[in-house]
Amino acid sequence: MRGSSRAAAIESSKAFEAALGAGADRRTLGEELLAVVGVIDGSATLRRALADPSRDAEAKRDLVTRVLGGKVSQPTTDLLRTVVGQRWATERDLSDCVEELGIESLLAQAEANGEIDRVEDELFRFERIVAGNPELRDRLTNRQGDAQAKAGVISQLLEGKSSETTVRLARQAVLATRGRKLDRTLEGYLALASRRREQLTAVVTAATELTPQQRERLGAALHTIYGKSIVLQVVLDPQVLGGIRVQVGDEVVDGTVLRRLDEARRHIAG
């Protein structure tokens, strides 16, 4: 995002947290925000009117009230009035922000239910299953594919085995791609879940499953590097010989660095 959109996103996030603090129903807020994204994406005229930086902010807020009044809850209307009243650099930045707030609201509901760890783990595993199965990936990402058929595939894979939030987010990622690749969309959801808990997710690729002691040492070493709590997601790959590969966001941490940190810590402790 450009500077103006970053500032707009920060103010929108503050309004979102205030709505949650005031008792807004998280699931309702999330579902309505995602529905609004679909409306905005489906109307170029509405999208331009809401994102136009030259248009009076109050006029844009009034437009939200006219278009959505009585169709969504008051907390959703109030939040959207704040969002559109900001100065956005591009139309896409506005709709991206509304979608992100919708996803985060569903994650906040999972957090309130004590399920956010489970949702994050299930989303990660779903992403890995799709990535590792070309036929399944094609069925879910084919732009000409039938939406109902895709929804059926997700139900078959996840319903009864995963949380309600995981199933909902998987459907959103597959059925409302908004021009993005599925893996990048799911990675974005996982990043939001980690941010919600003020943690980082480390994807660890190793030849064999890590022992509890190895997980503990690895988590401690990564905490030393990043200064935050670390959630480990382990991917098994027999081709990884003599070590591990650790990716945190876009950064890859070499296993030898982690070993040196661990050795240094043991030396100091000794």
C-alpha cells in the first residue's frame, strides 16, 4: 500500500478494534464485511465512488448509509463509514482493507472461542494438502470451474473434521479469489491469525518429525532472532538431508544459524 492507504488502513483497524471492544458480534461483522466486499467488487461505479480521494468524505459516508442502511447491522455500517471516510490511494486498497477486516473478525471470533490455534493449524494443513495434490489444486483454482462444485470439494475435505471458521475461510479463499492465487490468499489468512495473537509462524521443512525437545530448542532460537513468540508448522520432506529449512514470512533462516545460536546459549548457560 502507498502512504495514504497505509494511514487509512491504520485508522480503519483502530475503528475495527473499537467495534469489537463495544461488543459487536464478531461473526456477524465478519460475514457482513465479506458480503460487502463482493458488492464493491461487483460494481465499478460504487467502487470508484467510495474510493475516490477527491470526493468529500462525508458524501462517501452518506453513500454507505444509503446503499447498506437496513441491509447490514449498525456496527458494520458504522465501521464502513469510517473506512470509506479515509483517503485511499487506489480502489483495490479500499476493498482489500474491507476484506481483511472481515477475515480478522472471523478470526477474532475463533480467538474468543479459544479455537484460533486450531484454525491456524487447520488452514495450514489445508493449504499443504492443496499444494501437494495437483489435481485437487486444479479443481479448486480453475477460473472456469463451477462454484458449487468447488464448495462441495471443500465440504468433503473439511466439514465434520475442521472448525466452522476454518471451513468458512477456506470457502472464502477458494470462491472469492479476487484475482489472487490460492496459496498466497491462505498465507495472508495465516499471517492475520498470527498477528491476532502477536506471534510469528515459522514453516519448518525437515526430513523427519521433530521431537518435543527439538521443537522447544528451535522455538527458543527463533524467539531470540525475532523477539516474538513463534508457532511452528512442520512440513516433512525426505529430500531435506542433514538439517532443516525454516521460513518466517519471506525470510529463510539457515539451519546452521539456529545451531550456532543454540550452541552459544548452551555455552553461556554452562
